[in-house]
Amino acid sequence: MTILSTLFPSYWHMKKTTHKDKQIFLELVSKKRMSTCPMCGTPSSRTHSQYVRSTKDLSLTGYTVHFPLIVPKFFCDYVGCRRKIFTERQKEKWELILRVQAMRQKGLSISFISKQTKLDPKTLRKYLKLKEPPIRQRRRRENVLTPYKQTTQHLCCKGKTITEIFETIKQEGYPGSITILSDYVACFRRNIK
């Protein structure tokens, strides 16, 4: 048994180790090929992609230790589930929420739970209200070109060049670049042919 196998569960594979400027990087890859959707409980082995979780530990003999963790995202194939893609992290968070709720049901105070879990009391109160795993909704950012699309389309149909369109909408307050505009115009012209 190596030191690393005692520090990390067996489903982690050490991909790379490096050290530089009083920092040690231990890059770990998850070997998990299956996980359970935290929303509906359906097991899935179909991976969507991977992402990197960055963690940091206390100094070790003067070196700061970093653990970049490469973790899979999975598809949830259950038709009735609202969550289409999930991560282990979401599952871990839901397990923490359930643990917090169980502690509160045992009559433990929020301040005691806060000290035990190192979570802010406001976060705990939010967790106590949840009946199902939280879904993080990404806010769609509005494209800077959106308010100027109608003018752009009109000028395109009149046969104006990208430079002419850019100058016109710039006078109307368009804050974006000509590259964003030219990408949109190229797509628009392809679609009207």
C-alpha cells in the first residue's frame, strides 16, 4: 500500500505530479465509469464530458499542495427527470443537504450544525427548505448584438456591406466588435439564400 492509496480512494488515478515555486500539483483523474443521478436516482454510465475541480490543501514542509481533480459529467437518461447532465459534485452536495436535514430533525441547533459542517447559517436554512436536489439554472447572457439585429437584418437585405452596417449600428450605440457582427451577418446571409 502506497501513501497515495491511503490518501485517495481507489477510484482516483494519479495522472501527473509536478512541483514549481514552492507548489506541488497532484493531478488526479476519476476512474468512475458510473454514477447515480442525484435528482431521480437513475444509474448512468454514459459520460457527457469532464471538468476540472481545483482543490488546495495546507502547506506540506513549506510547499502548497494543489489537487486538480478531473471528474466526469454524466447524462441522465431517465425521460421523466428534469436534470439531463449531472456531476458527482451535485450528488455529494445533495448528500450533504440530506445530512444537514437529518441533523436538524434530531433536534440539533442551526449554530451547532453550522460549527460541525462549517456552513453559514443562511446556507443551512436554505438547505433545510429543500425537498429535492437543487438545479442550478444558468442565466442566458444577452448578446450585445441582440438590440441591433433588426437594423442589421434590414441593412443586409438592402445589400449594405459589413463595414456600412457596423458604422450605422455603432452610431446607434452598438458596443460590440465588428467580428461579432460579421459572424452574425454571414450566418444571416446563409439562412436567407
